[in-house]
Amino acid sequence: MWRTRAAAACVICRSLTSSSYGIKRKSPLQNLHLVSRSIHHPYYPSSKFQRPPLRISIQQFSSLNRLPLHKTKLLNVKHGYQSHRNFWLARLASRLLKVRYLILGSAVGGGYTAKKTYEQWKDMIPDLEEYKWIVPDFIWELDELVDFEKLLKALPDADDLAKLLPDFDKIGESLASLKGFLSPGYNLVSEVIGASELLLLLGSPGETAFRATDQGYDNDKQFKKVSDKEKIDQLQEELLRTQLKYQRMLERLEKENKELRKLVLQRDDKGIHQRKLKKSLIDMYSEVLDILSDYDASYNTQDHLPRVVVVGDQSAGKTSVLEMIAQARIFPRGSGEMMTRSPVKVTLSEGPHHVALFKDSSREFDLTKEEDLAALRNEIEIRMRNSVKEGCTVSTETISLSVKGPGLQRMVLVDLPGVISTVTSGMAPDTKETIFSISKAYMQNPNAIILCIQDGSVDAERSIVTDLVSQMDPQGKRTIFVLTKVDLAEKNVASPNRIQQIIEGKLFPMKALGYFAVVTGKGNSSESIESIKEYEEEFFQNSKLLKTSMLKAHQVTTKNLSLAVSDCFWKMVRESVEQQADAFKATRFNLETEWKNNYPRLRELDRNELFEKAKNEILDEVISLTQVTPKHWEEMLEKTLWERVSTHVIENIYLPAAQTANSGTFNTTVDIKLKQWTDKQLPNKAVEVAWETLQEEFSRFMTEKKGKEHDDIFDKLKQAVKEETIKRHKWNERAEDSLRVIQHNALEDRSISDKQQWDAAIHFMEETLQSRLKDTESVIEDMVGPNWKKRWLYWVGRTKEQNIRNETKNELEKLIKCNEDHPAYLANDEVTTVRKNLEARGVAVDPCLIKDTWHQIYRRYFLKSALNHCNLCRRGFYYYQRHFVDSELECNDVVLFWRIQRMLAITANTLRQQLTNTEVRRLEKNVKEVLEDFAEDNEKKVMLLTGKRVQLAEDLKKVREIQEKLEAFIEALHQEK
């Protein structure tokens, strides 16, 4: 047993000397146990001889490899020699016992020592699970992608592999020389190298916790034992220093990369290579989205092409995040009020200069100049106001903006109005529902990336947008969550763990691809982007959230956010764009088939082409107005003018003058009344007649069907052009003045030169009087009812009032027969006499009814008398030439009608000249202006050119254009890949 204990003690001594892996240490033999020396070192010299310094290499202990290989006669005991006794049986037994006990003791002691050493090392190593975030996620996923067991079997030994490793210093120098053009790959290599160094740092905790000396085993006792908390603090500080170091290296390399790429783009922009630059990939994609936007607005057709949809509660910081991604303060800003009133599509692309421009404008805004930034913000605000319809607060119309600059991540973002919970005063009642419908319309696209913005400075329970996003993307496969105003959240939130829960996706019911925390300023709208970036980096460097591992390094800053969003955007584009192209190809085939079946003989003219065709037809019809003959113009003008003024001539001029006693008074009355009429009413009436005549002819040409060539699809447009042109056209103001002089001179002339004019005047007078007599007979018939013949043939009767008027008429006719020269008005005593006569026959009548009936009865009597007098004057031209001397016949009324007829002819001729020389040309000019205005107003064209045929042609054009753009984009995408 004593020898067994000695062997075990020797094993313990040897195990204590091996303090590290593969490190050789030397120990003097005196330090070994006495029994161990006597057993394992039989040739140890005595004190009589000089003992050499013995140093042995510390190796793994085995009791068998130290057994003597030959017989010994002396044993080394206390540096002396003993005589060997020749008891071979005892010696053999002891030797066998020695081997057994040595094996057993070695096994027990070695196992105990190994277990104790393992437990000590395990206690000294900190928990590395808290630092997994330092290493990129793809490192942890390598075991799923690579079969390491097969790889390890195929690999050579470590020594041989070390000889095959390249010189990393030289590779680093080569990468540094190409960092301008291979910046993405160089950045990735830098991150992997940094992560590898961090892994090495974490993989050797003994180097951090201990410092070994070269003094041998005696100095091993001086290792300092450090507590777990201090070890964790040291590791965190070292990790942060390493992270900051690589962060500064990355920033320096990215800055150099940005400058080099800017130089390259400027060089291409100046045309040094004398080649035409192609459109960038993102510009081609943005054009496709613009076409689809117009297509959807007209026909409500959904597309599933990816874009980044930015949604969030009002004042959550959506606009600030977009500005940080675009690296410019481009949006209007307000404090707590709604600023984004319509969707704004922002296309980010790389370019030599930091500029912005609208889709429908050629002006470039230099984003490095404050005056251009202010002008851009003002222009966006004006466009938003103009897009909002009256009575609304928000608009569905999309404003398209392109931003180019060095270092910008290529993507397409759509900034939507902020989601609100309450409609305040000044807003339309449906504002809340409209914002929800706009947001859902963009988010329901299965390929849209939802950038959900949440204000970190307010309570999470007040969030509205998270519920909306969780409804549209319940699995979170295309949602990226962004927590803004983290600096305010860190100050105000009582429990920082709440922020950690938000970023880890444990607080909100929604799910997301990634979670980011950003700081977009201090709340001052005058801050520059550079100052905000510096403030954000400084905040996160000093933030306890990062130091205490509540936030991970790749989840903070808007820079990391923009990189992640851009990667997701292009991944989604590559996965879905070919599928969308195939869908539009199938749609195009269906539309073409439908057109061939419904309109086999018609060309596929879209709305713009149809409008141009209609425009040419309308202009041709306006030119046709100049082909109208002068005779046709004058006949229409003279006829219409007389119809308009005949009542005034008969009632206010002829009838009053005819009541005079002699010809002199008649002519004087006529002259006075004609002069008053010419000065006040006649020129204006003549111009009105001319304008109405022009309108009638214009309308006739516009609405007249052209036989088989007529296309009724243009009728609505022609009617709108006609109405708008008539509304805008105004007759020349000088026309009335010149016309008044001409009419006054024509009416003053009384000299009829020949018999032909005399007969024409009599014919004109006779037609006029007969027309008036016919109208008067019709009025009297309506007053007294049908006569006996109609009552007998049509079985109709008279009303009570008609019977009274009939009795009154008969009584008044008796009065006229008694006095054929009765004046035009009844005296009061005559009215009383008629009333009493009727009452005597049992007819009660009102005096007003008597006078009203008398007016029509006397008018009929006068017109009949005038017609009889007109027949007498047919042969009166001879007496007229002699001024009716020695003749009882007086034909002054014929002269009056001749003057009126001549005035009408001269007025018609004058108006015709004004029409053909001036007004038709001005009308044609107005038509062109109206057509130009309609051409610029797309809503007007959509409203006026409607129908299945137009819609089908428009769909065909849009689908073809979209398909061609998508195919060109896919080809460019493959070339870039």
C-alpha cells in the first residue's frame, strides 16, 4: 500500500506540472516526491558525485512507459546505494504487485486530477452566449449549410494546412488597392476578418484572465484569479474597442469608396469614353412603376411589383427616416400637423451629383444648396395641395420624385400619409378611412416591403400602425420594424428592458424580418444630415442599451437600416419581377385576342391617338365655316333678325303710327320711333342674331353625321369642344357702333327707286300682316273655344269662360261694325255699355275681360284693313313718284316696310362681312385653344373619350409598354448579376 500511495503521489506531481496545452515547462528533480524519485529514477547519483542539472519535458503521464528495461542492482535511496539481495521469488512477486498497483493508482489519480482541472477551467471561462451578436448571423448558419464532418475528414493535418495558407498581409494590401471598385466585397472581407479576430479573442479566455511568465513552475502560482463580473467587464470593453476600431476602418474605407465612385461617375458623365450612358437599373424599374401608377389610376388594375412602403403613425418620424436614407432634408416639415397629404414615390439611385427632380419636370434641384432644398420642399408642398380635391384632406394621387447622389442605396420608397386615430377640426370627415384605404392598397401587394415606423418616445399601447401591419402581413415575411427617437426613449422609459422587448419582437403582436433602432435628430428642423449622423453615432457609442447588450450593433443606425432595406428590396425584385413579366405577357395576349374578335377592321388607337384624330376632324369642320356662301349667310341673318324684331316693329312702331289722323303725323311718329329703336336696341339685337347664327352653323357642322365614316365615339368630345368654345367666344365690341351708323342711315332713306322694290315692299308687308293675322286668329280661337263645325266634327265643347268670351266677342264685333273708324282703345262708357248689354242677356263679365278681348278683336280688324289697303297700294307706285298729289291714296305704310326691309338687307350684309372676315377666324382660334387645354387635361380626356373600345385600346398600349419595360429591366438585371 505504501508503494501504491507513492505511485499515486508521483502521478499527482507530474499532473501539476502540465499547466497548459502544448507548453513545455522544466522542473528540478528535487521538487518531485521522494518515493517518486526512488521508483522512477534508479540511476540518480549519490552525494559523492556532482549531480547534473536535470530538466525533463512535461508530457502526459503513463505508469508503464517509465518502467526500467533492465535489471538494477542498486536503488537510489536518499542519494545513496544499497546492496541487492538475491531473493528472486520475492523479487518476482513484488514486481508483479508493483505493475498492478501502478496501473490502478495511475487510473484513479489521473481521472481525479483531470476532472478537477476541467472543472477549474470551466469555472474560469465566462458565458459566451451573450456575445453571439458580435458574429454575423451567417457564421452561425454555416453548420446547416456545410457538412463539417465530411470536410474535416477531407482536410489534411494542421501542420500541412498551415503551410498551404496564403499570406493574409499581402491579400489585405491587394484588397486595399481595389477598395474603390470592389467596396462591397472588401467590406464583407473586413467584417469577416474582424469577426474572426473577435472569435479568436473569445476562444482564448485564458489569455485574457491570466498572464503566464517564463520563470517556470514557481511563477505559475502567481496567476491572479479574477471574478466573473470583472472578466465580463474586461471582455465587453475589449469587444467595444475592437468594434469601434473596425467601425472607424469601415467608415474610412466607405468614404474613400464614395469619393472614388463619384470620380468614376463624373468621368462617365463628362463623356470621356465618348459613349452613351444607359439608364441605371433603378431608373428603369422606377419608369415601370410610374407607368403602372397611371395604369392603375385609370383602370384600377393592381400590380405586384415590389416597392418599399413606409407606414407609421402621424409624427412617428417617417419623413425623417426617409430623409436620412436619402441623405437630404427634402420634405416639408411641421410640428404635430399632417404634412404628408398624398403618397410620395422616391426613387433613390447612385449618381455623381446629389440632385433631385420630378418625373414631369426637367428642373434639377441641387441638394447641396440650401436655396434649392427650400425650393424643393416648397414645390412638394404645392403639389400636395393641388392634388387634394376640394372637401378632402388627403389625396390618392402619387407624386413621383427621383433622388440621385453618390453612395445612395438603390431602391424605390413610397411615403404614405401618417395613420391617425382621431379626425380633428379642419379635416374632412372621411380622412381617417381614406388614409387606411390608401395604406391597405399599397400594403396588400404581396411583394411590397413594409417599413413600419414606430415612435419609441411614446407608449407602445398607443400604436395604431402595428395592428394594421399585422393584419396585412401576419407572418412578417416582408415587414421591417423601425423604432425611432431611441434617444428620447432611453431618457423617458423607466425600464430599458421594454426597448429590448420591442427590438426582439416580443412586445408588439406583429412579426418582422428585422428590427432596427434609429435616431433621426434632436427635433430641430434646421439640423443638417451630417450633424444628425454624428449625433446618432455618438449616441449609440455611449448608449447603455448597446453596452448592456440590449441592442445589437447591426440593429442600430439608419445606415444599417438602409443597407438592410435595399438588400430586401432587390431580393424581392429578383424573386418576383419575372413572374410579373409573365403575367403581363398573358394579359397582353388576352387583350389582343379580344380586340381581334370585337374590332377586326379597326386600328388599335389609344386615347391620345383618338384625341388627335378627333382634333383633326373638329378643325376641318371649323374650316368648313369659311366655305359657307355669302348668300346663305345673308339669308339666314335677314330671316333670323326679322323674326327677332318683327314684334317690336308691328306693335311699337306700325300700329301706333297707323292710329294717326294724317300721313304727316304718321311719318313723324315712324321717324321718332325708328330713331329711338336704332339708338338703343337694334344694333345689339343684330349682333345677338349674328352670334346665334354662327353658333347654329358651327353646331350643324360639328354634329352632322358623315355617313359611314362617322364615328360616334367622338360625339361627346365634339359637344364639349363646341360648348367650351361658345362660352369663350365674344363678339367684337366695335361691331355695334359701326352697325348703328349703318342702320340709322338705312332707315332714314325713303326713296324707292323702281317698281320692283315697290312690289317687294308690298310683298314683304303682305306676308308680315298675314302672319300676324294668322297668329291673332289663333289667339281668338283659344279665347272663345272651337266653332260649331269643330264642335260637331270632333265632339268638343266650350268652357264657361270661353262662352263668356264668345258672348263678349260678339258684342264687340257689333260695336266695330257700327263705327269702322273706331280708335284702338275702348272708352269707359263703351266698356259699361258692353257690360250692361251682356248682363241683360244673363252673362256676367268683368271689365278687364272686355278690354282684353277688345285688344284681339280690334287687332284682327286692323290687320284685315291693312291687308285690304296693301292690295290697293299695289298700283300706287305711280302716285308715290308724284308724292300722292291729286290722289286720295296714301301708301306711307308701304314705304315704312320698304325702309325696314332695306335696313334688314344692309344689316345682314354687314354682319356677314364681320362673320367671314373676323369672327370665324377668332372662333377657329378659340377651338384650337380649347383642344390644347383638353389635350393637357388627362381627366378631361378620360371623361370625354370613353367606351369599351377606348378602354381596350388603352389597356393594350399600357400592357405592351409595361411588358417591354419589364423585359428590358430583366435583361439589365441579368447582365448586372
